[in-house]
Amino acid sequence: MMTNTGGFQSNYTPNQGGYNGGGGGYNSGPLNRSQTYCPPSPYNPNYPPQQPYAPPNGPLQHTNTYMPPQPQFPPQQPPQPNPYPPQQPPAYGRSNTYMPPYQPPAPYPPQQPYPPGPPQRANTIMPPPMGRLPTVYDQIGPAANPPPIALNTAVPGPMPMGMASGPFNPEQDCQIIHNAVHGAGTDERTIINIIVNRNYMQRAAIRQAYKSCYGKDLVKRLKDDTSGNFKDVITGMFMTPAEYDAMWLYKAMKGLGTNDSVLIEIIGTRNNQELMEIKQVFQREYHEPLEKWVKGDTSGNYRNLLIALLQCNRSTNLTADPMMCQNDAQALYQAGEGRWGTDESTFIRLFANRSAAEIAMIDNCYSRLRGKGLLKAIEKEFSGDVRKLLETIVEGLLDPPAYFAKKIRDAVKGLGTKDGRLVRIIVSRSEKDLGFIKQAYQRLYGRDMLQDVRDDTSGYYKEILTGLISRC
């Protein structure tokens, strides 16, 4: 239909009595021409006049303005309250949120001055960080020793390591030692003071500096100028643990007879890395494989277990699989108490290859299975050196400080002193766990290990041993 409204033609039907915007109000959005109010056209009087709107309060708004209801349309509903709770202020940290006023940081404490003394040389071997223990199989000289070895993981508690009270100068220390052994007589107390107040890395630097300055190995020089148990201690303190253990293994097997207690203690308590380095040093120093010597000096299941340990295949797992350990405990029972005779191969396989955590869980599973631990089962099924070696493996893995505390107690109790065992344990454990061994000794026997050693030794030998123990 074509109409003429307001002086112009339109193809659209005019609005009936108001805007085409719903029940009594405006449409949302901008105002356009089709919604503009026009008076009745004189050219088309058939349409009723448009009803005027009530004047709004304030200026006319284009959007969301409430208007009174119009004829023929339902009344508009009043605005409803907002059903949502008031919005919380945004969390701190957004880029458009309110930031608190800047607070300047607290001033740093004043820096402590460095201790006086000459600067350290760039090639000086410094002690390892506190809380870490070296395997101590590091190189002493580039020509005659193996390459350095990485540090082991930390052990709990303070590191039992003698520390020098002043700046460390290896050339100065080797000069002092040279003066102490040069000429008539030997100044043993000066040597003791240096050894007790230096850690392994520093003593290694002294040994290297001595060879550079005087062209002779310090260990050989000390052997020539000292004697007895005192010589065994101070020379051992300047050797690497691999050299020291290899020397004791060689002494235990050379000549007629075998000192099996040395083989059991060293091979039964050293970890994979230590055993591999002992084998390397033994081959270099004595020109034959360690396994060949062990095979020639031992026999039977005792020999088989020693050779299995020297393969260095023990697991390094820090956690244990409960199902595997339960099966291992069952296998040990069936190989021992659960049958007539003993299947030694099962014991050798498990005790030479399971980690400390796994042996501990196997012991726990065996206790639940049989009401007694692995040590009781070993005592019942084995005898002789193989039994001692199996017990050493279990005790050395489950509680090394307690094992060595028992060995020290055995060395000093009663008449006489087993000086070889006492020296070997204190020297080899002096920078590993000697402090924990001293605590275990007190816990097991209610006695002071330092005092017991002091009562059983004398002279400079007593001074060096008690000095090492008291520094832990």
C-alpha cells in the first residue's frame, strides 16, 4: 500500500498510535527516522491522531528509558532488581587493578670482611662444600694416578672433616713437613698437627706439592723416617682410599696364608665405585688383577661370593619394590630354612646384587614371614668365612656406623689391641662417617670411643689417633 504521510510517499504502513517498539516504550538502539513522531497528515484524514507521550523526566534517553503504557499495548514491567551479588574487587596482581603504594625493601645487612691472609692460588685444591663427602679417589699426580672421581651424595649431619684454622698453602705445609723429617730425628708432633688440621683434598695438594718441590713422593719419605703404628697412620692419611684399601688387600694375601678378616671388611663394605677403583689401583700397583689374587687365596662359596661382589653390579635403587622383596624373602626361605640343606647360589645372587634399601625391606619381609631377620637365618644356615661375609654385607648395608663401632670395640677390648684393625678403620672412615661411628659406639656400649682408644694406645700413635677422632 502506498501512502503519503507528512508530505512524502512511503511504501510502509504508518504506526498505529505510537512507536513500533513494544508495550509502551522505545526500542533499544539509536533513534531513526521511522520512529520519529509526525502529526496527522491532512492528505489522509482516515487515520486517528497519534497519542502524545508523557514528557520524560530529564533529557530523552535512547536506550532503556521507561515510558508509560500506550493504548492497545500491555503495560511495561517495572525494572527488576539485579539478581547477582555485588561484584568483588579483582584480586591483586592484575594489570588494571589498584596497586598498593610502593614500599622500599629492607636494607641488606653489612657484609662481613674477609679474613686476613694472602689470596688463594688459582691451582690450589680447595676443600669440597660442606655437606658433601668426596669418594676421595681423586688424582694426586697426573703421571702415576687415575683421573679424579666425582663427589658422592651428602650424608646427614656435619661432615667429619678436619679443617685448617688459617689460610691453606700447600707449598708452605710441604716445606714444614720437609723440615720435620729432614736431618737428624723427626718432629712427629709437627706432622701430627698438619695431618689433623687438613682434610683429604688439602693433604692431596700437599703430597703433589712435595713431589713438585723435592722430586720425591711424600708417602715414601714418611715411610723412611717413621716406624710402627704411627707410620701406618700418617702414611695412610696421605694415600687415596683406593690406594689404602688396595695396599691392605695386598698385605692380606701376599705370602703364606690369608688374612680373611681384611678381605671381608673391605670387599664386604665398599660400594660399586670404590670397588672398581680399588681394582684399578691394585692392577696398577701390583701388576695383576685383584680377582686373580682372590681366586688363588680363597675357595668354595666364600670365594664365589667375593668374586660376585667384585663384579660391582649391586643395585643403586634408593627405594625398594615391595613385591620383589617379598618374593626374594620367600626365595631365601626356600633356599635355606625351607629345605634340607642350603642353596648357597640364591644367597650369593641376592646379597651381591640388591641395594641397601632392598636388603632392608627383604629383612623386614623375612621377619614377618619367619619371625626372625636375615642375620638369624644366616647364622643357622652358614658357617666359617662365608657366614662372616654375609653378615658383614647385611650389617654394612643396614647400619655402617654400628658395624664399624663393633669392630673398633673388638679391637680395643680385653688384653692387647688389634692395632691393624683399629688403624685401618679410623684412617679409612676418618672423612666418611667416623663421627657417626663414635655416636654408635656410645649408643651400643655406653662408653666414650675416644677415651677407650686413648687408654689402649700410647705415644705419638695415641696422639694421631685421638686427634683424628676428636676432630669428628
